[in-house]
Amino acid sequence: MQTTPAARRLPLGERLRRGMRSGRLTAIALLLPPALILFTLFVILPLTESGYYAFFDWNGYGQPTDYVGLRNFEQMMGHSAFQTAAGNTLKIVAVSLFLQMPLALLLALMIYRRTPTNALFRLVFFVPYILAEVAAGLIWSFVFDGNYGVTASIAQSLGVDSFFILANRDWAFVAVMTVIVWKYFGFHMMIYIAALQGVSEDLIEAARIEGARRVQIVRYVQVPMIKPAIVVSAFFAIIGALQVFDVIIPLTNGGPSNSTHTIVTYLYTFGLTRLRIGFGSAVGVVLFLVAVLVAVFYQRFAMKRAET
Amino acid sequence: MRSKRLLPNILRVAFLCVVASFVLAPMLATALGGFKTNAEIRTNAFALPESWNFEFYAAIAADPAFWRYLGNSLIVSVATVALTLFVGAAAAYVFAQIRFFGSRMLFSYLLLGLMFPFATAILPLFIKVRDIGLLDTYWAVILPQTAFGLSLAILLFRTFFEQLPKELFEAAYIDGCGYVRFFWRFTLPLSTPILATVGVFVFVQSWNNFLLPLVVLNSREVFTWPLGMMQFRGEYVTEWNRTLAFVTLTILPAIVFFLAAQKYIVAGLTGGAVKG
């Protein structure tokens, strides 16, 4: 909606006067600025500033004066902990796409119909997603605790020495990914369930009458029909992987020997806790570029293709 | 159910039960762990406690710090929700109702927040909050949270406002009702479904937020519950039962509330992506 059509045909002076009467300008001047100010101050400014700070060696006090060019970026790229962190982030993406999403789809296909049992399972599978990530991390750090947790109980019942999976360089990140799958598969499942419930029953019935078996119906009717939902959930999986932070802190805090960092925990550990604002900002810039790249790529290709 | 489908169905339910136990076991072990002595947790993490010790739960429920953490989280979350709804709805209303020079550009500008994760700007944000002098206050969490939530809120609100019947505004306009009054009197009351969706969604995000409070809050008086929980864990490193009781007590009300509101949570999550 806009100004009433009559108002648009009137001369400028009259239009302005009408505008004042209906409070059109007042409305713009009153209702828009709070959002603009808040957003600019706490989102856009920090973002552009990180693009500026990234070229300085700065501890956050006074003004950044020690211009170092691209050194922060070079240092980060050459840092083995950063390479591990970036690799870990990719691992999370891979596990999300190839393990978590198929599992979620399988479960969604099993329980998308509206029955009381299905509703119960749906509820159960959604609970981890609802938990705060820190709480989930803490719970699992108990499960994985070699002295007390479930691993300890299992080791004891098997009669073997207890193992500390979170302190093991090779296995700690496997544990982290287990927690991530545990926490988020229910979310993806919910997206699929919503989409599956939108697929017309007639279509499935028609396929059945034509003699299609259950697997064929899934493969040729249901999955193609919910493709947009799958594309969206993959997008969430990738963007989510870029942001993993909360679960890592209680589980491993990035250790042992920096083997379980993600990009964000790396940023936090090497940027903030050591007050290397310039360096941390450089990490933030890289993270930003990756996120934008993913978003643009998705809008250009994946979303379009899913629509056709 | 035809008998032919019986076996697949049994397999299906069996598989679902396996997944369900994978989901529930850690949480169950947590809740039960709060009733056990540490020695018992050590030997038997999963089973029911031999004797139910209520003392650990009671100790936490009697700890004023515990309630302060929850209270802080509540204040921060409620304020974030109120501010996001109000500021976001006001801006979205302008975009939906009034066409003016630059409106599309400003709208796209405000949607930029959907493009990148919160963490990218966390360091300059910390500097900014510190320079304004908000460090260690509720505002240090409320304002940035609101700012980052605005993009999604405005997107969802505008879509909803545009679907409201236009005749309503024309009638009100003829009766002399201006834009601002119309916003108050008609748009907001008619938009409770979308306000609820966004409100619940923002509340959940705020309630569970960890990174931002971790960066901008230092003193325990203003800690939100995730920070309090980590603090508690640090203090009782060897006493898992206390930590587990703490975790259970903090997540229980959240689970109940969130399950009741899950419709809104899912709607908020999927709505933004499908539209964007």
C-alpha cells in the first residue's frame, strides 16, 4: 500500500500537506530510525570495523596505529591450529550433509504421518535441538568422561582400562561430531516432516496403484517433491557448521593441543582471550567472506534449481 | 494394517526406539546423576540410583546465585523480545505501508543481517560495547541481540503486514486515522500470530545465547544462566553430581516451555530461509 491513488495525482505541495495530515512523514521519521540506528550501531559498524582492524596489530586499547598490512591473514593461514579449525568446520559440513541429513530424512519418512506414536517420537527427537548448546556440551562431556561418565561404565563392564575420548587427539573431534548430530538431526527432521505432510496423498496413492513399491515411492515421488526443503536444510547445515562454538567450549575447549577448534572457537581463543583484536578481526573477515560466498552461491544456484 | 506390513512395522518401531534411546540416554543419565553420590556415578552412570539423594538438587535450589542467573537470563530475554518486536514491527510497518524514496534500499540494508553469522563481528562489537560503557550490564547483551535479530523479524513482519486487508487502512484513513495511530490500533493487534512466532523464536535464541554474554559480561552478578552453569562446573570440577543437578534444574523449565511452543520455533526457523 502507498499514499491513496488520489494523492499521487495532486501537485507536490498538496501531496506534502496530505502527507503531513495522515502522518506519513511522521510515521517514517518515528518508526524507522530505531531499527536503523540499532542495526547500524551493533551490526554494520562492527562488521566494517572488523574489516579495518584486520590490518592492524592491536590489543584493543587506544587507537589502532600499528598497521601491518596482510600479516594477520598470512599468520592465520600459516597457523596449523587455524588449518585444523577450518578442516574441522568442513568435517562438520560433511557429517551434516552425508550422515545427519540422510538420518533425518529416514526418520522423517518413518514418522511424518499424524499418529499419536509418531507425535511422541517427533517430540523426543526434537528435544536435543531445544536444549541450549552449552547444556548439550556439558551433558556430553559427562557422558564422555573417562572417570565418571558412560564411557567409564562401559569400559568397566567390558573390563578394559577406561579411555578419555575427549583427551584423545584422534577421537576427540569424532566425539564432538557425535554431539552435533545428536543435537541437530531433529531440526532437519522437522523441516522434512513439514514438507512431507504437504505432499499430496493422491500422488502417493496413484503411484501405489501403478504398482510402485515403498522404496520407489520415496525415491521417485516423495524425495523429489520435498527437494526445496532438503536444499534449505542443507543451507542451514552449512551456515550452522560455520557457527559452531557453544558445544565445543564445555566439551574440549578446543583441545587437546588445539585439535578440536572450529573457526569461531579459534577466533575466540586466539583473538579475544589473548586480546589480539586485529588478528581476531582478520579471522572474522574470513568467516564473513565464506558465509557471504555460501549465501550468494545458494541464492544463485541451489535455491533456483530447487524451484524449477 | 495388513499382516504383510507387520514385519516392516516392527522393524520401523525398533529402529525408532534405538534412535530414541540414543537421544534420551544422555539426558536421563544427567537427571539421574543429580541424585547419585559421585562414587555411584562412577560405577553406574545409567541405572536408577541405589538411594535417591535429594540433597544436591536441594542445595542448588537453595543457592541464591542459581536464581540470580535464571533471573538475569529472564530479564535479558524478555527485554530482547520486547525491543525486537517493537522496533522490528515499527520498521516493517513503514516498509509494508508507505512507499517512499529509498525504501527498498533501506529494506535490503536491514536484511543484510541474514547473510552472516553473529560471530564474525564479535571482536569489534566487544570494543564498541566497551567504549559506550555498557560492558557488564544487561544492555550489553540486549542491544546487540536485538540488532542481530532485527533482520529476520523485519522480513517476517513485513510479509505478514502486507497480507492484511488494505481496505481497512483506506477506511481508517478516511475517518482521519493517521499512519502511526493505525499501526498502534490495527496493525499490531491484528498481527498477534506473527508477533508470537517471532517473540518465541527470539526468546529461545536469547535464553540459550552463550557467546555474546561470555564476551561482554564479566561479573557474576549479571551472569546469564549458561555462564553461571559453566562457572558452577568450574567450581565443582570433581563433583559431577552437583553439576548434573544444576544442568537438570536449568534445562527442565526450558524444555517444558519450548516443547509447548515448538510450533512457533519451527515456523520462525523455516520462515526466514524459505523467504530469503
